[in-house]
Amino acid sequence: MTAGDGADGRELPPSPLIAAGRLLAERGVYSLIWFAPDFVVTARYGRLTEFVEVGDLLPDRCFVLIGLEGEILQLMRDPTRVIDLPAVAIVSAEEDLPRLNLTVFYDPQAQTFLMLVARATSRSDIEAELSKQMRARLIAETEVAAKSRELARTNVELARANRDLEDFAAVISHDLKAPLRALRYAAEDIGGLIEGGDLAGARTRLTEIEARTRRMSEMMTALLDYASVGRKSDIAEVVSTREIVERVVTSMPLGADFKVDIAGAWPRLETVPAALDLVLRNLIDNAVKHHDRGAGQIIVSAEPGADFLRISVIDDGPGIAPEFHEAVLLPFRSLAPPGRHDTCSTPKGTGMGLAFVNRTVETMGGKLAIHSQPSARRGTTFVLEWPCQLSEIRSPSASSTSTR
């Protein structure tokens, strides 16, 4: 081993260089194996060579050399060449050795082969660290993606909540008009009854006002719950659909010449009562408001099915031309009275009732259809398929219940 040049150009003494080489060999950074052209080991140096002994055939201890003997011998003809064998696994009875980088070259001055043995730390450690960093990055990206999905879901729920609350304000503004009209009519009647000395009749009307104001309070509470809740299933409950439709009809300001018949089988089922209340109230109110005569009849009928409760609201009004069936379900669309042909006038309402109905039905997973052919016959039938889990089905009643 020869000395090298220092940073100042002077030749370093051999002792520090030899000491450094010895230290690196003892620490297992590198080792050396000398072997003859017959591949017999003639000398070894360093901890990494403990898998072989002097006198051993090197290929017997280092299996990767088997089959390379001819190529190794060719180094004698061209000593400038080397053979690199990276990350070789060596089997040793004494201990588990790390993967080793082997470099074989020929020393023409000593006329012997020399194999440099070094730890394959550069490759294995880099791969391990790279794998670790890749895993950490994938975990971080997964967490970011999950948080992004959660944020997107939260934004969707927030937008839906804001929209529902806005709808709640619009629904309250729209749906309170009918109960308030009923209260106004009752108050006007009370004044006339008192002037006529009919105190018993006045007390009856006062009882009706009390019941209707209580009904309005319950309706507003239910609508607020329905509009503000994130998942509508959270406020589902088992209810009597007949009780819902009866409460709706009794709270409406129907004239003396109008009547609403409740027919068919109305079961108990698990649903959102506020939503069903809103739909039935608006369908019945729509039939009354758009009737072209002073007297009329509306039939509200129910027929339970396997997956849906089929509800029909049938009136004997002027009907809706087929070309307007889709338009009346849009916001701010209302058919003009007979004799007018525009579909955007709102002489009797805001044109939001059927839009609320349509959206509520879609939200609940149901379907709404309109059947009307004024050129053939009077009347309109709204057919509602309301999804439900039926817990009890009542037998169809023999006769309909008339409520006014």
C-alpha cells in the first residue's frame, strides 16, 4: 500500500493511510480476498471475509462466481478491466452477512487476483429509505384525500342545509296562507255570531280557532325539523297516514260547497310526517284554488303497495292541458284562469306549491305524475307514489269518509 498526496501537495506518510485502511476494514466497511488463477484463496483481510478461509476454493464459498471463472481469467489479458457483482447475498454458517458488493480485478505486479468486498449499504439503505418515504407520502396523500372528501361532503351538506333553510322560509310563507285565511274567516264569523246573539256558535268558532292555531304551531315545528335536518331518515317515525290526511283537510279553509272525501286504505308506515303533510296539503290546496266553480269535490285516495303507498288526489276542476304538465311543477309557474293562455301568471298564488311538492317527493325518493285531459273530460288526478316501509295495512273501508 502506497501513500497519497495531501492537500498541500506533500506526500503523506504511509502510516496514517495504512491505519485508516485498517480501521475501515475492522469496522466492516470493506475487506480484501486474494486468490490464485486456480481460485484457491491465498489471503484474506477484514471482517467481511469471514465466510471464507485461506486454502478454500472461492466459488465454493461464493456461489455467484460459479460460471464466471472464464470471464475472471480473461482479466489476466486485460488488467484494466474489472468485474462488478453488486448486492450479492453470501451464505455463512457463522453469522448473517449483509448483502455485499464484490469487485474482482487482476494485479499484474503480484500476479494474483484480488476481490474487493464492501457493504452494499448504498443500494439497500437508499431503497429502504425511499420505500419509507414513499409509504409516508402515500399515507399523507391518503389523509389529504380523505380530508378533501370530508370537506367536500361537508360543503355539500352545508349547501343543502342552507338551501333547505331557505326553502323552509319560502314554505312557511306559502303554506301559512291557507290556515291564516281559515282563521280570518272564523274571526269574521265570530263577529257576526256575536252581533246576532249566537254565543254558542261563537264559542264553537273560538274552539276551531284554538285547534287551528295549535295545528299551525305543530306544522311550523315539523317543517323546521324537516328543512334543517341533514338526513331525512333521522326524523322518520311510524305514523298513521289517515290521521295526517285528516288533520290536513280539517285545517283547510274550504267553502260550504266544497268537500274533500278521504277514501281507500291508509296504513301506518315509517316515513317523515312533515314531508307527507306538506305534499298532501299543497295538492289539496292546489285543487281548491284552481277550481273554476263555486262548488266542487276532491277525492284523496290511498292504495298500499309492496314498496310504495299510491296516493291519488282527484278533483273535478277544469283540468290541466298535457302540454303544461311539466311546467306546473316548476317554481313560479301557475296556470291562468279559464280564458287566459299564459302559464306564468299567478292570480291565486305564488306558483310555488306544486314546486314544493315535486321537490319534496324527489327528496323522499318518490314519484309524482299528473293525469289530465281537459279536451276529453274535466278534472285532474295527481298520482303520488310515496316510498315507505309498511308496518301495518288497514283493510279498505267499505265507504269513504267525507270531511269538509
